[in-house]
Amino acid sequence: MSAHATSSELLASLHRHYIEPGSLQPGGVFVSEVTPNGTWVSDHYGRCDAIYCGFTATSKRLLIGHELKVSRPDWLRELKSPYKADGWATECHEFWLVVSDPRIVDEGELPDGWGLMTPGGRGGRMKRLVKAETKRNHRPAWDVVRAVLARYDTERKEIMEDYRDNARRYVQPEIRAELEKQFGPRMTQLEQTLQEHLDKIRAIEDAVGARICWEPDRFENIPVGQVSLAQLGERMAGPRAQQLAATALRYMPDSERLRGTLDQLEHIAGQLRRLAELESGQS
């Protein structure tokens, strides 16, 4: 690794040191940027850059903390805040300073009990320059364990979201093509039918000389240049009503003659009834 490696590159190398790429059951978990969780918070407990928790005999079932540095000035700033990592170093079974270049740390600057490692070991693993002190009988506080679990839960969610987003980007073109195949012709037909209806409505509006207002709650206050459906109906019914009135007037004389004939028939029927009554009385 280059001496000018970034923090993310150094973190990736450290991750490969503990977790074999592609392993389904690596025997431990590796989390980064672990912050205190719950009540275990004070000025003396900042963020731990990386923590590995082993589950197997090979990993010695240890909780191992790490502080990452990629430059000499970055390390000197750390030395000015000696208590920043003390909380994590005290609670972990081992604590390591991980640097991109061994020259970042001068002799005698490494805190007591801390180990020192850098990239460049065999098989892509880290190279241990100074062995860290191992507190084998130590039991990390529950607050520390909970902080690791909380961070693991967050990273798991982020990984699942990445998988979901990648899967969605992968299948979306296929889904879009299948939808286009199944519904494309029908959608085209519907669009054509819709356009035909719109053209007809536009033709009606052009004929009446106004745009139709389609908002029911605005029928009482129609904007200038628009007409409501009710007003449009009145306009269309006007010529029809005039036509019906003309027809009625045309047949008015015939109806009057029919009324006179009916009156005469009713008069004759009355006389016949009176005649029948007289005849029945004489008999």
C-alpha cells in the first residue's frame, strides 16, 4: 500500500486482514466508526475507528480495537488528546494503532500496551510491527459490547439497502422491457383514443366560441372566456326549443278545429241522453 493511502483504503486493508473476502462464516464481525451507545458517553470516549470481535478459538474470541492514522500530523493531533482512545483501549482485549506508513510513528510515541500494524504482510494481511498486550481474563463492559452490536446493526442495514438498490438497478431494465412488451400497444391505443376525444372537445369549444370550465365548484363564477356545462347545454337546447315551438304553431289551427269538433260531439251526446230519458219516462 502507498504511504499516501487514504483512511478508507487503510480501513479496507484492515477489514481483509480479519474477514476473508467472500467468506460465508468468517468467525467474527468487523465494524468501523463505533461510537459510545447509551450511558457510556463522556469527553474521554470518542469514536473507535474499527473493532473486530472474534467468535472462534482461532480468533481467540477477543474484542480488538483499532485507531487508524494515515499521516504524521494526524498522529500528532492524537497525541495531544491522550484520553481520546483510552476508554476503548481499556475495554478491549487488545488495542492497535494501524498506520499506512511505519514512519508516521516515532520511537517511544506508542502508548503502553498498544500494538502497531501496517499493510504489507503475507497473503494480503497486515504486518504486526509491535505486538499489542493481550488481556485474556478481561471482560469488556456491557456498554462497549452494546456499542459494537448497535454499529453492526447499522452496517447490516446499510449493506442490505445497497444490495436492494443494486438489485433494483439490475432488474429495472428487464421489467421495463417486459411491461413495454405487454402493455405498450394497449397504451398506444389508449393515447390515440384520448387524443381523439380531446380533439372533439376542442372542436366543440371552437364551435361555441369559449373554453369549457370543468370545475363543478366554479359554475357560479365562470372565468372570462369560459363556459360551464350548464351554459353549454342551454346554448345547445335553444335552437331545439325554437324548433319545437314552430312545430306547435304550425299545428295550432288543426288542434283548434279538433277542439271545436269534440265540443259539438259532446253537445250531441248530451241531447241523445236527454231524449233517452224522456222515452223511458213515457213508457
